[in-house]
Amino acid sequence: MDARRRQLMIGAAALALAPEARAQIDTPWAGDKVIDCHHHVRADLAVNSAHVTGAGMTSAMPNAAVLEGDGSAARAIARQLCRAQPDRFAGWLTSLVPTIAGEDARLTSDIRSGAKGFGEIKAKVAMDGPEMRRVYALAGELDVPVLIHFDSDYDTGFERIEPVLKAFPATRFVAHANAFWGNIDARYDGSPYPRGKITAGGLSDRLLTDYGNLFGDLSAYSGFNGLTRDPAFTPAFLERHQDKLIFGSDCPCTDGRGAGARGCQARQTLGVLKANAADGVFRKMVWTNAHRVYRLS
């Protein structure tokens, strides 16, 4: 059965049940520890916590992506969340604009003061250009992962990543967004959200197998689309890469239930993972892998 159709049927059945029973069906991962490794910070501190709780998650890693300005506001919020609620916010990711000179010292300072990695990096540069190579070298030197948004506008050229993986074996790369997820299909045509059957042998699928320093970020609609476009492909893909995939939401909703957005991306992706993976595989993707890759305590 199509994973999306399965979720719709589950939701319809839940409406006829008592509130306590509905909660168990509405959140089928209840009882599992879940960490969101792609939580974009909200200016209202309470909304950050509300999203984690509302989506039935245990904790989150605030992502101080530089989407505008110098990112100082996002970094300040991420730090504040981790200090105020260390059990709820388990570490944060610092980010940068790779074309700005002097960022190395600031990144190093952030890592030494508690940041767990670089991310999300979303820059209008070539992923194998000199600016990003400097970032990869620093991440390897500091022994932290680098989370990168790959598409046709940001960190472009995902198809050229293999020589980079070879050149920086000490750097842990966490790949995210359209180009990474589109390339699980050997016939990827470059569209942002391809649909339909996946042809085996895609670049992302192969690289996850061949390179121990590449990991996949399951967040956003790009990840959800990759997991739902061909239901026959998904269970084996999750089984095959159970040690390489890391759950994240990249969700814009405010309450973990879809307020202010077209549904909650965290809930949607967790539902697909729970429906398509054995319990042990699910646990790795939503908890264990994050703690290993991001060196969380």
C-alpha cells in the first residue's frame, strides 16, 4: 500500500476513537526517543519547545542557518535554547557565509564553545569550489560534521561530490535537499520534486554505500518526497542505509501539528519512517545515528 494512503487511512480510523487511543495512532512513534537534527530556530523561544513537544519528539538540535544577514541572531537563539533547556535542545549547529573572509576563527570559537557542527550551509557557490573546500578542511580539523543544502541554486554541483569525499576523508558530510534526494534515482532529471518509480543505481544511493563519511539528512519535503514517491523502493533503501540516515524536520510549522503551514513536516516524515522501517532501523535513524555522527552525549 502507498505510504501516503496508509497514513490517510490511519488518520481516518483515529477519528472514531477515544482521545487517548487517538493519540497513540496520531503519533505511532510514541515511546520512541526522537531527536530532530534539522530544527530551524524561531525568534519566539517558547515556539521552539512547542514544536518539539507537539510533534511527539524528545529533543532537537537548533540549526543556526545563515539565511539572511550574518546569522548572529540565529546563533544567539540557538545558544540560549541549549543553555535554558539542555535536555530538550541537545546541541546546536553554527553556520556561515563561505564567501566572507575571517569566518574560520568565528566557526572555531563556536565549536569550542559547544556547537556540534556546521549547518545548514546554504550558499550560492559551487560545492567543490575553494570557498567550500576551506569549510570542509576546517570541519575535518575540528572533527565536526557539515550539513549542506544541495540544489540547483545553493551549493551547486552535487554530481561532483565524489572527488570531494575522497579528498576530505576526515570530514563527515551530511547531505540535504533536492539534489541529494533526487539522485537516489539513476534517471534523475533535475526536477526539484521528481515523482514516480525510482530506477536503482542512483548516485546518492551508491555514494551512501561506498563512502563512510557521507550521511543523508531526511528532512524537508525533499526527503519526504524521496521516501514516498516509490513505496516499493523505500523499505529496502532504509534497511540498506540504516546507519547513514539522520532524521530532521526542517519544518516551518509553529506547534508540531501543522499550525501556520501545510502540515507538520516532522510528523509526516516520522510517520513514513515508522511505517517502512523495522523498530531497530527506525531507532537508528531517529536517535542513534545522530548521537554518533554529531558526537552528542
